Amino acid sequence: MIPTNPITCIKQKPPKFSLKIPTLTMAYTACISTIILGQFLLLMTTTLAGKVPAIIVFGDSSVDSGNNNQISTVLKSNFEPYGRDFYDKMPTGRFCNGRIPPDFISEAFGLRPFVPAYLDPAYNISDFAGGVCFASAGTGYDNATSDVLDVIPLWKEVDYYKEYQKKLKAYAGKTKAKYIIQEALYLVSIGTNDFLENYYSVQSRRASQYTEDQFQDFLLRIAQNFVHQIYHMGARKISLAGLPPMGCLPLERATNYINGNGNGCNEKYNNVAKHFNVILGGLVQKLNEELPGIRVVFADAYNLLLQMISKPSSYGFQVASVACCGTGLFEMGYLCDKLTPLTCTDADEFVFWDAFHVTHKTNYIISDFLMKHVFVQFL
């Protein structure tokens, strides 16, 4: 049978030559032909009609499709039950039971239904021409945030992007590469770890250096410099994601309970997220005014996610206060593995997959909202 799943087709190995298996040989040949045809159609589409020929991703675990698999860090998710609802039930390193927003957004633009991780050895520049992810779970705007769990800092993600551009020019030629770079949609989702792993941690150095408002301004300057960097490298269509209601993450709710403040959301953290989103929205407006030819959009799903948490049944969920994995209170990464007891059987009933990350279904709802209300201008 000819594989119809794009991941299966890409990763299928050629069969050893044998006169006894002509069907398999024909299937493999057809599979390769499908890939070649797909690449040709992608080329024609992006040349003649496509307004977004590629999805390019920067950020943290909300958008990391597996880069942390290839670095020395404890923050990984390339094992079961992660990925149990992904293609072929593959634990790819996405912190989810299935797909994450860049995957859904890529598919909505008529591209592949997934965005591969740049460091994944299973893919190369021919795959990355239609979309690539540089994100690293656990990272932040602040370099000190990436140091907490030894993950890829944002400046290194930019270095990988520079390297990617060189490879793209060698692969597609300067003219085609320039087109892809300028017309691609850049998804940037980052910032939550700067607060929860960094500023509010027990041994935070930043908390002694900055007030909350000063720290937010510090992050905003980094965000501004980052956009200027990729703009001068050719990026023109950029989405900056706002912070989620981070005080309502199951881990923060559990901590709130332990501290004797009840088992509801940590409203202090939520208020900080709302304030940061306001000033980030202001930055988006400023960037659009000062950088010629740029289109920066603010991808704000704070209220949508808060509604899902507050009224889960309105969105087809049953549980929002705890996550699917384990007890749903503390499990994430290696604490959420296939041996963890109590993990739910149907993740679609839950808003959250682990104590820090949402489910495939939640990601779909958020992505669909953003496509209809934010990214529609790029269609």
C-alpha cells in the first residue's frame, strides 16, 4: 500500500531489492514519486499563488516540535504518552498528545500538516523550505531563562535561522530563497517561562534586580530587538503571541493550593500576563509604524483559553482544573511517562495535557481562532 501519511512517506526506507516483493518496490517508487510531485506542486503554489510559502517558528515549548530532543537537557517529551494522538502515535518532542499550533496553522495555509524541528536529523533543507521550527522548550526572551534547564536561548535560535538561510539559498537559489524568507509567516511564542521559571522562582536573580514592571520592560526591549534582527534578515510577516492566563496552569493552581490560597487560579500571575499582553500589543503597533514593509500581528488567545478554563463544557471539555497526565497537578516531561498511573484515556475531554501544556484539541481551537481573527489577512 502506498503510504498516505506524509510523515510515513518521508521516513519510509527503500526496500532491499528482491524479485519476490514487486508490490513493495512499486509502493516505494510511488511514494517517492508522491514526494517529488508534492515538492513540485509546492514550488508552483508558492511561485504563482501562495501568499505564505512557509511557516517559520521561534519560541518555547508551546511551539517546539522536537529541537530539545537533540540537546542535553532534562526538559524533553520524546517518549510515550506524549504524541499518542500524533501521526503514527509518534512522540516527536512536542509537549502535547498531538499537534501544536504551528502544525495546525501550517495546514490551514495549505502547507504540510506539521512543521519539523530544525535539529531533527530525519529532515533536511528540502523539508525545511516549506516550514521550520527553531523553538526550544523551556526558553524565554531572557538568556537567564534558558540557563535554568540548559535549553536553547533565543539568540541561538536566531543563529540557527541564519544558518537556515544559507542552506535555503544553496538549495533553492537566491531568488526563490528571498521570496520564501520575505513571504513566510513567522510565528513567535515565548515569554511564559521568563516569569514562571525565572522571575518567580525561589532563587531568582532577576527578582532582586527588577520590579515586576521593570522586568516586563526588560523583556519588551529584548522582543523589540529580536523583531528588528529578523526584519533586517528579511522577515516581513511576523506574529507575536501573548502570554496565556499562566496563573491557571494546573501546576500553578496546585502550588496555589499548597500555599494555602485555595485551589483556584493564581490571579497575581494572571494580572501580570494581562499587563504584559497590553504592552506587547503596544510594541506591535510601534513596530508596524517604524519598520517599512513589515506586518506584525498580535496573536492574543488569553481570553479564549481563560474561557475554556472557566467554562470547559462550552467547548466540549469536561475537565479544566487538572491535566490528563497522571494526577494532572505536577506531571510534565519525565514525570509524565507511560508508567505514570491515572493518565486519562481520552485527552479530548481535557483542556490541559500535562501540568503546563494544553491538549491537541485545545491547540486546534486556539489555532482555528487565530486563523479566523488574526492570520486571515495573510490568506
